[in-house]
Amino acid sequence: MTSPVVEELAEGERLQKVLARTGYGSRRICEDLIADGRVTVDGEIAVLGRRVDPDSAQIAVDGVPIPTAPGLVHYLLNKPRGVVSTSSDPQGRPTVVDLVPSEPRVFSVGRLDADTEGLLLMTNDGTFAQLLAHPSFGVEKEYLAEVAGGSLSPQSLRALREGVELDDGVTSPAKVIEVTEGMVKLTIHEGRNRQVRRMLAAVGHDVTRLVRVRVGGLSDPSLKPGEHRVLALDEVLALAELATNGPKTTLSRAERRSNLQP
Ligand code: URA
């Protein structure tokens, strides 16, 4: 007779056990999800009794990938100005990798310019990073920009809200609010190189300071520049859900109103 350990090694672990271990829900809840046909393994709907190799199986619930492989980490870093988002810099500037634990090795999800501050996701979870980098529905990123040249004209605000012509094409409509004179809150879901700086320059305002203050539903005013924290599973799943299925709600009434202003 084969021992349970040998059987587990030979055939992998039960899917509900792997799913429950992430903190997604109790084994019972995970069994119900499987029985309801909401769980896929490597793109195929799983049945109860399915065993998987947790290191390699791509497990998703309702199409949203779940980070089930052991050892995956997801950090939220508040990147200070002057730090580069790559893992090494030919000019010897400090890198975001210097600001988080060295093990396991992680990389940034997308980039912020060296002179941009604010929230940056870092992970060793390739599936998560890919999902956020090439989302079907762009995850919103919100920036606070201090600009030269004083107040933005109604025409400039309208242009940013409708989309401005850059050398790599017209931008998608942005949500824009002038918070105070020369301070703009701008929300986009694209991730082109130096996009916010180029959008504001296109309407005649150079950016003097740029801070990313929100990624999807994540913001964290308590995180000081240079600090990071581990994301909870529900925060990771909320981002993955946003990138997979888009926001659940349409624009709030306040956002619609601000986008209608001249
Ligand atoms: N837009 C920019 O101009 N820079 C960034 O770092 C991010 C968005």
C-alpha cells in the first residue's frame, strides 16, 4: 500500500488544500468554489479531487490568478526621488531593490522615473507582474503633479481629459483635477514612458515634482519615502481582479462632475 506522503509526492497536493493555504478561504469554501466550476488549473476548469503541483500550477478563481506557489511575495514601496526602478544602474544610483529584503529577489512591476516619487509594487510573482503590466483593463494610477506656469487653463484641462497628442500617439482620457494652483491630480491607466510629464508638457506645463499616490485601490499615506510593506492577500487579489475584470463600478458622480468641468 502506498503511504499518503508518497501518494502526495507522486500526484501533487489536493487543489482545495493549496488554495486554502494562501488564505483564500477555508478548505470547505475552496471545495465549494471547485464544485461550482469557478476554479481553473492551467486554464482548464478543475473538478473536485484534482491534485496539483503548487510550484507550477497556474490556479485561478473566476479568471483571477491566485498566487499559490510557496515563497511568492508582494511589496508596496514608497520610492524616494533619485532612486531608479531597475535592479542595477550604470550610473551607480541607488535602486529600488536596495530598499526591500534581498531574499527572495524581487523586481518592480512597471517603473517610476528616477525623479518620480511614490508607490511602486515589487514582487517575485511573474504572473501577477505580467497581469498588471499588460492588463485587459488598465489599473488606474493616480499622481499628484506640481507644475510650473501656474494654473492650468480650462483648455488644458479639457485637452488632458479628452486625450493629448504625444509623439507615441494620443493618450486615453485622463481624470484631472487642479487641487490648488499649480498642483494637479491626474489619473491614468496607461503606462507609457514618462507619460504624466509628457502629457503636462504637451499642454504647456513642466512638472517640477511628481508623486504616485495610488495604484488601483492601493494608497498608503503612512508609508514614508524609502519604506515598504508586505501586501495582504486580499490586496494582491483586488489588484489582480482589477487587472483581469476591470473596475466593478463606473465613475463616481463626483468624478463625472469634475470631468465635465471646462
Ligand atoms: N509618468 C511619468 O511621467 N513618470 C513616471 O514615473 C510615471 C508616470
